[in-house]
Amino acid sequence: MADQAHGFWVRPRRRNVSIRRRLAYLILLVALPISAERTYALLVSRQEQVERIYSKLHNVAQSAALAQRETVGAAQAVVQTLSRQATALIQEPEHCEQFLRRLNNEAVGIQGALIADAAGRVVCASSRALLGADISDRDYVQAALKTPQPVISALLTARNTGRSALVVAEAERDDHGDPVALAAVGLDLQWMSRVAAQSGVDDGVTVSVVDGGGTILAQYPASTNLVGVNVRDHPFFARIMAGTEGELQAVGFDETERYFAYARLPGTNMRVLVGSDSSAVIAAIDQRMFTVFFALLAGVVSLIILAWYAADKLVVEPVQQLALDIVAVGREEADSIGQVRVEEFQPLVAAFGEMNRRLSERTEELRSQNGRLAALARMDGLTGLANRRTFDVQLSEDWVRAGDLRRPLALVMADVDHFKLFNDARGHLAGDDALRSVARMLSAATAGTRFLAARYGGEEFVVLLPDTDLDGAVEFAEDVRRLIAALAIEHPGVPARRLTASFGAAAAVPLFPSSPDALLAAVDAALYEAKRLGRNRVVAAADLVAEQL
């Protein structure tokens, strides 16, 4: 301020701040933005983790819905076959009864079968307790007699076993479209529960199947004891029935809050729900956030203490020594000022902060690019399956492992029948869609197993089946062949008017120093034989493998 009495300017005195405190302030100025950035990054990571959980649950829901639809589709295929033969089977009751019993024992997911006349009287059944019964008052019977398509009943309790089941029914009709007989099979809910269990591959994941009336048909894990319970009045039920698929956070039927993904079973009003306990997921993420936050805080405090000590030794003491030297020279007690070792911290800290920031950005960018490149290198771009290179590497590894353990290794090779004709008739875009549909069937068939499905090239696919013999490979190929045929993709260029595939299967126990090339040659020869015999079939290459390995 100006001194009015003497007429000259007096500079205001500033508060003295020690070098130690200045250094502490400098550290805080650098550390606080970094801490804030890390905290923000953790919050973003938390949200990304939740989105990854939703994405994972959505994938499991889609896979489970497809698997459940295959179970229902298999039952519909069985009842369609029965309905076309119903009148003929009624003519031979004993043969009909034997046929239905064998069907009940051998068909996967089937719980009972019957054939009734147009009046609703049971003529033959897999259980003699149903013979002569009048089922005309059953809702599914009335619906099947009115509808030319297979119908699915509400949840029923089988009289002969006491087990809960769904009934799939269809009527045989004459040339005028009038019903003359009716075939029905029960859909085993225990089988649906096993499919649900195979879908919930991770601990803490629940899988449920709910019909359009609100009845829980299947549940994993089974300990929740919700199968058969009607949840139509539960608020959660209305939310999942409002759309065909989606993700949400809600209180489920067991009154536990979870992250959910749901999907409708194609062709039905059923929903598959996949949930993960939200409290467990959030607790793990929040624990990580708190751990990182306190680690940052402890690091900042430790750094300040260390810097305080270092400033005293590296700056304050040299400055004090400089002052003493100056005083000594002024008093002529010394001839010169000794060497003072004082470093400039601020430029170094600023440069280090900038370098650390850029290095973090570059490291994250490289990590992201490497992840994308690694995924692209392993995956076929059109179908999403493993590519040829990934398959070759896995085949070599499994070949060596199977030889060491003396375990069988099987291959299944598939080729889409008349695919060039399909492209010529429907165009390449439809051909790509067809290949993707075939790939989805292979993905569904290998879900939850150690099997590897890959695109071998063009319209050819291959599946690697470790620890599987030839019978298992043939059974797997037959299942996939039926699934592809059940897609009912229209193929104008063939008499059957639908897209099919041919399969070759081969298996062997490797004997060193042999190579997997012989196994590939065997399965390729089997595939060629399947196509030569008329396509849409599975041919095993047992003899071929024995000669070459």
C-alpha cells in the first residue's frame, strides 16, 4: 500500500511458504487429477462390467431359447409324424401300442404318447391306463381338432406318472380338411430342466422357462423349487411378456434382485429367463473400486511423506549449507561457496505426468487393438464360428493330447447340399443368411461342450469332438442334420424344396508318429460318400480310418 505520510510505495508482505509445503502442494496438484481420472475410469469400468454382464446373459438366454426350442421342435416333429400315421396305427392296436411305448422310451424329451379317434377316445397309448379314456374335453384336444397345426397345451399333470408335462397334439385330416384322428405326445419338463441346467454354465446364474400363462416350466438350479408355480400376478411376469427379448434389472420370481436377460422361444409364447444376482456382481465391482481408491490415497500420502523427507535432505539442507557458505565468505572465513546440489522438481514432475498420461493412452489403445486383432484372427467373419486356422491349430493340439491319453478323437464334416443351386436361385445374400443359420445350429449343438465348430471353407463346416468315439460322432451329426432340416429354409433348386446338409464322421485313437491328415482324409471321404448316396445323410468312415491310421 502507499504510505501517505512519506509519499512512497510499500510492497505488501507475503506469507512465507516452506519448500517442503510447496513440494507437497505440487504433488497434490499432480496426484489429485490423476486420482480423479482413475476414479472416473473405475466408474466407467463399473458400467462396462454391467453391460458385459447383460451381454453375457443375453447370449446365454439366446442359446437357452434355441436349445429349448429344439426340444419343443423335436416333440412337434414327432407328433406330426404320428398324426400322419394315426389312422393306419389305429387299425392295428397292438402294433400301435408297441410303437408308442418304444417311442416313449427312445425319444429324447418325450413323456408319453397316445392316438385318439375324432371323438376324443384314446385308441392306443404308451400307457395302458389311458386306453379307452375320453379326452375330448381337454383344451388341447379341442384346439388340435380346430387347428391344422400342432398345438401346445398348458401345464398338465400326467395321470399315470403324476409328473408335470406339456402336451403337443395334432389332428390327422381327410382330403376335405376334417379331423379323422388325433396324435399327442407329452413334453418331459425334467428334460427341459436339464437343458436349462446346461445353459446356466456359470455359478450364480439362474435359468427359467415360463409359459404364456405364467407357469414356470423349468428352473435351474432346481433347489429354488419353483417348477409348476404360476407367477402370472407377479410384476416381473408382465415386464418380460411385453417384449420378445430384452435385458433389465428387477426382482425375480424368487424375490431376489438380479440382472436378467430374456428371450421368447420362436413359434411359442414361452420365455427363457437368465439371471445373475445383482448384489454379488455389484459387490465385487464396488469392492474393487474401494480397493483402488484407498490404494491411490495411501500412495499419495506415502509420496508426500517421502517427498517431505527428500526435500529436507535434497533441497533444504543444501540451501542452508549455501546460506552458511555465503555467510562464511562474507565473514572471510572461506574463499568460495561450496557446491550446492539443488534439483528443479516442477519441470520433472510435469514432464513425468505428461509422459505417463500418453503412455497410458497408447498402452490402452494397443491393448484394445491387439484384442480385436486376436479375435478376428480366430473367427470366421461371416458365420462367427472358428476359422480354418483356429481349427487346424486345435486339431493338432487335440491329436497330441488324445494320443498321450489313448483317448478317441472324432471329426464331423458337413457340406450344405446343392449350395451353388441355392445361390443361383435365391442370390448370394440369401446364401450368406443360410450359412449363418447352419452355423447357429452348430453353435447350439456344441454349446456347453468341449467340441469346436469351425467353418472349413465355402459351404463346408467341421466339428472337432475330443473324447468321442465314432458312434458318438454319428449321433452328433444326425442331431445337427435334423436341426438343419428343421430350419425349413426354402431351396427352389431341389425336389425336396428345402435346404439340407450331408455329413461325414470319422474317429480314431491316434498312434504316433501318425498325423491327423489321415483322419481328415477319412472324414472327407465319408462326406463324399454321403453326397454320392443322395445327400441329406450321415456316413461313418470306420473302415477308411482303420486302413489309414
